Amino acid sequence: MTLERIDEAVTRILALKASLGLPEKQKNKTLGLVKLKSREEIKRMRHAGHIVALVHQKMREVIEPGISTLELDKIAYDIIKKNKAIPTFLGYCGYPNSICASINEEVVHGIPNENRILKEGDIVSIDVGATFRGMVGDGAWTYPVGKISKECEHLMEVTKNALFAGIEQMVPNAKLENVSAAIEDVALEGKVGIVRQYGGHGVGREMHEDPFLFNYRTNSSVIIKPNCAIAIEPMLNLGCDEVHELSDGWTVITNDK
């Protein structure tokens, strides 16, 4: 995933993608009002999104067998601070780090740790947020660690396709449901599971804003307005749809592991 490709996604929906749909701390999955941004706010969001893209460019370079998720966290923190931004995740509802690093059966919110060492064949989702002059950029991407299985390659390809299918539906005055439907259709065609409890959300002045974005059809009537920003978060699994939260209060894993 090149910096240009990440920037393309960010630019195409004004400050895109991301991640968190927090356990217990973020259970109110409302389909509330879409919060609109001014041109100046969108400009700052784009810059925040660019900083997130810089972090992901570096992640792509350094992720390899033997590196710890805590090392990745430190790298991300340094990049965000160097670019005069604030790590959005750090301290959010008590979260202890600047990124989420979720390995294999971990779906979201994996906490970086010096003892979590990446191994050949793993896949790791890196989720990062940067706040620049009061506006948030939020983005996640899943990376292979060395050579991975064909099944994992398939999951990553389907999820990438679902993301960009969703982006294509971010059209002013269209239904937000179109984004959900596009993601669901790609997932069903790829024969992968769709996580039901978590999804995307509005983003901008805060990391989590209305509306909640499901990754499947719900007959939502929310309309996409010009100057809104939505974090599109397809969360797809090999195997079952069901997930649960671990005792650390953050990490979410698939029930079938």
C-alpha cells in the first residue's frame, strides 16, 4: 500500500477511513445527524489524514517477523509528534497507546506490548489516529508479516475491495445505506464473515461522531451530505461473524479464533 494510494483514499472522501467502534465505551450505535464541516476544517482533516498515511507508509516498511507491536507504537507516536499532531488514541477512554495492533484472530483494539512479537505468517491490523489543530484523521490497514497463507491473502484482498467499494458510494445526497450495501456485497461474494457488532462512524471534531456505519444493510435512511466525513471500516473475518472482548477491556477477537 503506497502513500499515494492511502492519500487517494483520504482525499476521495475528504479525510477518510478508520477505526474503532469501541466496546462498552462506544456501545451507543446511533444513526444520528451527520455533522458537517467547514472548508477550513476539511483542510485540517486532510492534513491529519496525510499524517496517518505517513504512519502507514512507515508501517509497511518496518513490519516484519521479530518486531514487537510496542516498537510499532513508538514509531507511530514519533511520526505523529514530528508532524505537530496529537496521537488521538493515546488516553482515549483510558486507552494506553497511540495505535491499535490486532494480530490474526484479533479484530480490533489490540493493545501494543513489548511481548507481542510478530511472526512469519501473521497478519496485523494497524489502526492509528492523528489530531491536527483540533481535527481528527483515522485510518487502519492490515499488513502481511512475511509470507502468509492463501486464505489470509484472500481475506485481505476482499476487505480492501470492500473498502474501496464503500468509498465509491460516498456521493453527496445519496443514502449512507449504499455504502453499507457495497461492503456487504463484496463480503458475500468473497464468502467471508461480516463483524456485526462494530463498524464505521462519523469523524472530524471528535474521533467518534454520528452516524454509525454498518457493514451490512439495515434500511438506514441517513443521507450523505456535502462536507461530511465518514470513517469506513469494513471488518471481515475468515470463519464466523461473532466476536467477543477480552478481559483487558479492549481487544476484540473472533469467537472461533
